[in-house]
Amino acid sequence: LNLPATQPQQAAVSPDYDTALKTLRTAYPDKTRSWRFEVTNDAGVIPARYYNPKETAGEDFAPMMVWLTADGTTVLRRDFWGQYFVTWVYNLHFRLLLGKTGGIIVGYLGLACTYLLISGLIAWWPKQGQWARQLRFKRKANKIGLLYDWHKTLGLFSAIPLLLLCLTGVMLALPKESRFVLEPVFGQSQFANFASENATSAPPVISPAQALAIARQALPDSKGAWIETPDTEGPRDHYRVRLQVTGDPSRRFPHSYVYIDGVSGEVLEVFDYQQQGATNTIMNWLHPLHDGTYFTLAGRILWLLTGMLTLALFVLGIWRWMLRARYI
């Protein structure tokens, strides 16, 4: 993030989302629509996002990213998604820097990888009584045999996590197609039904901090994740607060929402993760499984190594094929 060092006394300051919103409205007067605040465990910084800024108009996903001091009075940094390294790498991985078209390509490439993994397991699968032989690593084999043994051993070691990574990646890249497959078996997808039908031009009276408190009362024992403020130009005159409840595998991007009237503070709808049905539950697990955030540090390291093994398997397979075809 490369943010300036915060003062020691700021570490104990609770995030002030109300002041932060006022600061953002003053610093960026043209950004009059909805802001999203991330509720984090870092008491030193308030991350905020402004979706669809005019600076990145026409791009598929490029919100303005802002970081403020915990007291909300000072903007520490502003940037745009995709224009700094971490988000650029994310876009490359998820959509090949090609927007929605890139996401579709990634999804079908993931299907191809899944096919290669399954077909490789089928090709290796031992006949009855030959399991010990097939699992043995032949250290004195010729180069072709040695490459086969390395490819086989690494493939067996990483088969289950690689299959999980491929399948979750495909479903994340192709969500509509995934729901189409899941719904006949696990039931229809559930979505929030709330729509602001009687929007008014009255400015919101409820502050972001009040909205978060109201949302947590509506979903007891929940943890705040995001506060989305009312849109002062559009038809949405309500807060949308995103929270994590018991059983939800995702901390940063959980799947429960509370919709709150920006003027009266009335709870308009509660969309609870625990009541969303089997199809939603499967879809909600994809992200924390794919990026390893559900696991401990050891599990995330395993995920990293598994991803690196994908390249090793590809190189070993191509190398062995070229030797057998006498290209080298």
C-alpha cells in the first residue's frame, strides 16, 4: 500500500466513517454518488471506493480507491483499480486485461485445465494389483522415464488442490453458467428482493456509523465488512451494509446484506447468508476457497505452491512429449 507512517497515537483511534464521508465529499466534490467504506481490523486506515468514476469511464471495473486516516480527516492516497501493481496483477489473472471477454476466456481455459487434470489421472490410474508399481519413483530410469515419474509424482501430490482451484476458478469466471448447472440440482439462486420504489431527493440523515450499528442489530453477532452510502444523484436512497455472520466463509467479502433507509433508519430488508439456499451457499464458498482466505497461513502457502506446480507440470509434460517426438 505504501502509505505514510501514521502517528503512534492514531493506532488507538476507532475508524470515523462519518468524518471520512465528509472529507471525501469535500476533497472530491464531483464524486456525489455512493461511496463504499471497508470495515477492517486496521485501526490506522479507512479504505474507501467510488465506483464508476468519470476518470475510468468505459472500463469494465475500475473504481477510484482512497485511503484515509482513522479519524477520517486526511486523505492518505488516491488511485484507480488496475493502475497499480496488485490490482493490475489481479486483472491479469481474472480477466487477462480484456474485461468481460477475458473473464469468459479464463473460464473456458479453466475447463480445459480441468479436462487435462482428469484425463491425466485416468491415463495414470493403475490396474488391479499395480498400485505399488505405479506409485514407485524410478530413480534410475532414462530421461523420458524420469520426466514421467516427476510429472506423475507432482501431479498426484497436487491433483486434489489443483482440481479445486480449477473448478472454483471456472465457476467464479462463469457465474451464470455455473448457476445454470447448479440450480436444477440444488434449487434456485436467492437474491435480495429490495428495490427503492419511492425514492426521494431528501439527503440522508442517518450517518455511516449509525447505519453500521443498525445493521449489526438486525443481524446479531455479525461483523461489519462494507458500508455503502446512499446515492445522492440516483434512485437509491438507502444504505447497504455488508456483514459476516456465523458460517459465512468469507471475512472480507461476506454474503449478508442489510438495507437501511437513509432518512428514517428503518431496516428495509435483511438478506441473511444462513437463509440463502444450497446454490447460493456453493457459490458463496468459491472465492474464499479459490484464493485460500478460508485457510490458515499454512493452507495459503500450500495454495501458492500448488499454483507454482501448475507451471512445473506443464513444462515437464511438454519436455517429455518433445523427447518422445524427437524434437529435442
